[in-house]
Amino acid sequence: MSNLGLAIVGVCLILGSCANNNAVVAQVKPPEPCQQLSAPQVANQADYRQLTISINSSGDVPAMLSHSDLRIRNGNQDISVQVFQQEAASVGILVDTSGSMEPKMIQAKMILTDLIDGLNPQDQAFLMTFSSRPFVLQAFTTDHTWLKRRVDSLHAFGQTSLLDSIILGLRAVKQGCYENKALFVITDGEDNVSVATHSVMMTAAKESKVPIITLWTGDSAVAGPHSARLYADLFPFVYKNQYFDVDPLQSLADASRGKAYVLSKPGDAAAKQIALAIANEIDNHYTVGFVAPADSKIEIELLNHPGSVLRLDDAPPDVTVVSANRPL
């Protein structure tokens, strides 16, 4: 069976919707059914409005919002926030376990554990490894303790099927319970065994509308000089005056409206901070509910986060963002 065929089998296993006797699969907890979230009582009012917001932070770590960070107005009239809650996410975690990851595996496990600890407790996530082929280690689950146990079992061996695995991960995460979705990929090298081409993978990334967050865990001393592009200003965790061949991962993140991170070498003390930044990036989506007449002209202002920008997902035309961004 080809790598791409294995990827399709993997999707079936993650979703629990089909079986294949030829697939090699770890013993996993069965996929959990989606929980139906009850609507807030105020949602029964005729003039109830609800928006999904996120924040493009000016800092290195995405900001966490509270209802006091928002001012909503209809003209000169303030509107109280009736509902404010962080949205749960469906998260795919893809881990490179090829042979070259062996010296970095201890730190990779620590990063994954910190990432899982930093997620919203309601988030569901699956764990997939990839070396010569994709391998489903755990289906979607909200049991984060169990996920961390699966992380402990990781070991490095084989080549790198990065492209096939990203395509598989995108297919699988699209089946998650929540509208807020993200795919996290941690790797140290380039693909060398996938069936899919780079252009096919990039097309899948653009069409999926799922943000892809990448973490390159290479060694600056041996990184390929293909682009010789300096990433010192990309993220403060990057070591100054060192070059990294991470253009493909940066392009992947850009194409999917995700974000690319770099960990320059094993033992980097910034690893925990990066893991928590990624967790915040995934959960940086909030539901805001309020009551306003249908003919309102709603303005939303972000407070207490100078330099950051509020983003509205699929906002109606009568809702705009005010960029004054002043403290209370």
C-alpha cells in the first residue's frame, strides 16, 4: 500500500468510521462523540447577536482576552457583553519521528507535553506520528492525560513522509467537533518518501482553511543552506545571526493563515515558552454575545492591548472594529 493509501486509512482510524486489517495501529482510546453545547439563555432573545473574535497580538505570545478587554457600542450607547467564552478547538498534532529526530526526541516530548497542558481543557486533539509513513497514535480525545501518555511512547526511526502526513492531518482535523480548528506540525527536516508532491500539499493547505502551526526543531550547525534566509527577526526565540532552511514551513504557515516557529537547537531554553505560545495561538478564539436591535451600527473596540488588532470572523456588514485601542 502506498503512503497516500496509508494516509487515507489513517483518516478512517481517526474518525472511527472504517477498518482495514492491513493497517498497523497503536492501541488507542476510541474516538469520542461530539458534545452538544447548550446555547446561553440570552440567545433566546429576539435581538441577540453573537460574534467570533480573535486577536493578532503585538507581542510574542498571543494575548488572552477577557470581557473587560472589549467595548461594544451602538452609536453613543454602550452595549453590555452578555456572553464571553473561549471557544474549544479541534486540534491535530503531527510529530516527526524520523531517525534524525532521535537526538531531539526528549525535548520534542517536553514541548508536546507543555503544549497539551496549555490547551483549553475542552479542546479535543489527535496525535499522529510520521516517519516512513503516517501512524495514528491516538484518535480525537479530550483526555489530555491520556494524550501525554501516548507522547511518552514516541521514538525515532526511519525516513520522513511529511507531505503525505500533512494532507492526512488536514483531512482528519476537518472532521473535528468544533469550528475552531488547527493543525500543529513539529519536524526537523524535509520530506523524502511521500507520494504527494509539494504543490498538492500546498493546495490542500490553502483549500482546507485550517491554520497550520509549524515548529522547526533543526540544528543550526547542520541546517541546509538552500535559502540562506536569516530568521533572526521572525520570532525572538530564534538565535541571532544564524541561518535556517525553513522556507517551506514558513510558506505552509502563510498559506494557511497559521504561524511558523523555529527552535534552533536541542536544549533551547525557550522551548516551554514556544509551546505555551502555540497553545495560546490555537485557543485564541472567543464567542461574544450581546443584545442589539437589528438596525444597529455596532462598533467593537479592543482595550488594554496596545498595538494588537482585533479580528472578527465572518462579521456581518453592520459590525466594525474601532482601532483606538486605548486603556480603560
